[in-house]
Amino acid sequence: MEQPQNTGAVVEIRDLNTRFGTAVVHESVSLTVRPGEIFALVGGSGCGKSTLLREIILLQQPVSGSIRVFGREVLGLSDEQALPLRRRWGVMFERGALFNSLTVAENVGMVLREHTQLSARLIDEVAAVKIALTGLPADAGPKYPSELSGGMRKRAALARAIALDPELLFLDEPTAGLDPLSASGIDELVVSLRDALGLTIMMVTHDLDLLWRTADRVAVLGEGHILGVGTMTELSQSEHPLIREFFYGPRGRAAREQAWKTK
Amino acid sequence: MTAEQVAQLVIEADMASVVVRCAGAWTVQGIARLEQRLETLSWPGEGDLVIDAAAISALDTAGAWLLQRTVRALEQRGRNVRINGLRPEFNALLQLVAARAVTPEPAAPARDGLLASIGQHTWRGLLGMSGMLAFIGESATALLRSLAQPRRIRWRAILHNLQTAGVEALPITGLLAFLMGVVIAYQGADQLQRFGANIFIVDLVGLSMLRELSPLLTAIIVAGRSGSAYTAQIGTMKVTEEIDALRTIGVGPQELLVLPKMLALIIALPLLTVYTDVAGVLGGMVMARSKLGVSFEDFLDRFEDAVSLSSYLVGIGKAPVFAAIIALVGCYRGFQVSGSADSVGRQTTLSVVQSIFLIIVADALFSIIFNWLDI
């Protein structure tokens, strides 16, 4: 794996513009994600968080701008050129996107089978280790995704995302649709994975509890711009009306009080 | 890959101890060759082993697991293993993997014997049949309810289905029926010419197209076109819980999804059959003129005598029955979808196969009945 000139940032976005027809989604958005941090992208529904994520992982093309991942420009890469990059990151989709016709263990093993020359036995064992790492019980491996609960499915999707030991992990709404207990389990899991595997994590969420408990830095996206970047404490003191609305709405207040109580 | 990027392992054995030097990148990309080597590697000596891991430049969970597995295998053989010089962050990873290591559960379920699988197939077939009967019953009651309250009939949905299943099928059914007429006339021409019975080409084309081929052909094309679409649509709605949503809103899925399709198809298929009758006979006429020298005037003159009204009506009369079969099987298979995208594909295949099968069975029954009634 070649190491291109590295500016230190894992993800670097400069002057990104995105439009759908006449609707402007992003207008000169710039962001930097540093190695080893848990970076969260927040904002109201429809503000283009997920679109930005999809642009970074090469599922969608912006109108103009630059996105560098591991110091390498990703826009305009062909699938073949993108493959080495894609192996270095893992993605967990909002609804899991597990392959329904495969068991959980096969879902994880499939990634390894596609991209490595390991023996079938070792692949099964490594898949079992990954499944255990995400906190799933050992008997979840031979089950099909349809037999799992929502929280377990998220964990299984996470196991697949870390199958190749990526350096960078993208999480799209990791706690959406989960009960509070499962969601707080995911909070802990995200932090423990980062600590254990030395990952850089970039996530899109609007779960304030998750943000308070895990995120090192947070960027607030709104009206097509980055409204603010900083730690949660910094952002909660921001004067920007949209950011204040986000943090000081009734739910925001409860989450903040909860976070301070536990600190 | 350079030597730096693959995992390496060198064994140095002397009288006193065995030192295993590990180096390189113990990562998911780098351990493939080492793994194969480890399978057949023989470990020298009897006593303690020291693994010198100071030169390992990269370690991920897959590499950590391989190391862990090797250590475990050695310990099981009663040898003491010590790992030296592993970087602290790698050591933490090794501990983590060791703590979580589990033996994967065997996934393959036991396979059933021949007798058991025959039994299961039969049972599933019977269940499918009783389900189909129940579905026909439900559809019939929904139809009666709708007829009792005509304003509950979804005219808009019926018109939409008429458009997609009927009007949009015109080009393909017309073309295929025309070609079918050409083929029949072409095949018949040689035989008839030998007897100088050229004009009987009219009987051949007219009767075979109007009585049998045109209704059958149209029904098979529509089963492939629309029956599969019904299954895929209802199946996808089932997967996304839209059917359940309809039920909770208090709208019967039968009434909204099945009846409009069935009624539209019962109207559209006979009309399509009339159209394919015309196209097929036209194909025969063209061929008769070029191969046998039967002019259009002669052909149409003879047509009136050769083909009775009842032959025409027999053909048209089958169409509504075929239409009901296509709509019922297509919708029923859609409701049988469960869970995944896989299931949608399987049920769609089944839908087309079963409706074509049932259409041909029904056609055979019609032949027997008409023969019996002497029509």
C-alpha cells in the first residue's frame, strides 16, 4: 500500500458544492477529520449530511470541490482506482444493508473472501472474532439478518464494516431506530472499537446522546454550509441560532443535562 | 508486495530453547501465505517456546487471531509459550482478540433424507394449494362485496391496469401473433400445395389461430408481462410492510390490489385476443398470397365459409378464464413473498411458471369440454 503525501488529515473536504437540479445542498463546504478521532456530522433532516457521506465514499458525485481521503483525491476516481481506498475504509449503512440471503457470518466472511487469500477456516474464525468484537453472541453467526432484532442487525452491519480492519469507519445513523438501551450499547461499542482498533470514525447522526458520549468533534451542517465545528461543549455555547435550536430544543437540553450528570 | 508487507516467521532452534522470530505486517492482506505455511509447519524441540514479536510492524485483528491461534495450538500440545517484545498497542489488540475468541458455530444444518424431503415437498405443495383456494375464496368474497357496493370499485386503478396490461401489450402481442400466422401458413403451404388444395390455407390459419393459438399466445405473453409484474409489485409491498399498513388503515388489500387487476385483465385479455386474431390472420394472408398465390379477396371470401362464428367465440370465451388465472396466480404469489429480495425473485418465477402451466391445463380442459359439447 503506497503512502501518498499526507497532510495529517484522514478526510479533507475543500469547497465542496452539491446541487440536485436547482436545489443547492452544499455550498463551499470544507471539513477536516483528524486521525484517531470520532468526528460527527449533525444537522436537521434533509440538510445533506448523508449526501456528504455518500460523496466521500464515492457513491455520489458533487458538482465541484475536492475530497481527499488518506491524502488522496477521491473525486473522479474509477472503480478500479478506488478499490485500494475502499479496502481501507468500512461503511455501516443506516438500515444495515446486510445481504439477506447470507447469514451474519457469511456477510462478514464475504468481504474477506473477496479481498484476501485466506483459507476458508481462518476466514470463518476471523469473522467470528469480528462478530464477537461487536458484542453479538456467538450463536448470532449462523443466523440470517431477518432473524435478528434491530440492534443486533446494526451490530452485524458494524461487524461487516470492520471485516477488513479498516483505518477509517463511516457510520450512517448508527443508533437510528433503536431503543435507548440498544442505542447506549452502540455508544459504548463505537468508543471501544476506536480505542481497541485505533480507528478513525466519521459518523452522521442526530442522536444527541450519542454525540455527547462519543464524539470528539462535531460539525453542524445547515443551509448548505458548515455552521460550526468543535467539541460538543464548544458548540453548545455557540451563538448561531440554528445551532442553539439544535442544542437547546427540549430534547437537546435533556441530553446535555444527562451528559453533564454523568461526567 | 515487498517483504515488509507480508507476515514472516523464522524458527531458530538450539539445544536450550526455541525462538520464533515474527516480523513484517501481520495484517489481513499479509498473512495469507504464512497461514498456509503454518498448516504444515513442524515445531522443533519439546520444551518452552519464545516468540520474539519485536519486529512485527503492523498487526490487525486477523493477524492477532492467527498469532493467538498458533499460540493456543502449541499450548494444547503441552508447550509453554512466551511472547516477547510485542508493542504495547499490539499487545492490547492481542488481549482483546484472545478475550473475544470463540469457535465459530457450524452453519450447515443437517440435510434431510430423500423420504423426508419428498414429504416436505408434498406438504408444501398441499399447503400452497389450500392457500391458493383460500385466496380465490377471499377474492371472490371481495368481488361480491364490491358488486354490492359499486362505488367501492376502484375505477381509476382498473383504468390504469387496462392501460399497462392491455394497451401497452398491443405492440408485442400483435407482432408475435402476426409472425405466428406467417409461420403456420408457411408450414401448411407445402402440404396443401401437394394436393392442390391451396385455398384450404384459410381453414388452417383461421381455425388454428382463432380457436387455439391466438388466445393461448396472448395469455402466455400477458402472464409473462403482467403476471410477473403483479407478483413483484405486491411482493415488494409485502417486504416494505405496505400491505400491513393497508390492513391497519382498514383498506382490504384484496379490494385495492387484487380486484382492479383481475377486473382489468378480464376486460383486456378478450380484447387483446380479438386483436391478435386479426394480426394472426393477417400474417397468414400475407404468406398465403406470396407462397400459394391466394389473393386477399379469395382469402376473405373463403374465410366466411371456413370459420364459423362459434369458432371465433370459443377462442374469445377462453380469454376471461385465462385472465382470471393470470391475475389470481400473480397476486397470490405476491402475497406469498416473505422477508427478502430473494423471496420476491423466487415467487415471481413461480408466478409465471404456474400461471402458464394452469393456462395450458385450462386450455386442454376447454378442448375436452368443447369436444364433448360438439362445438
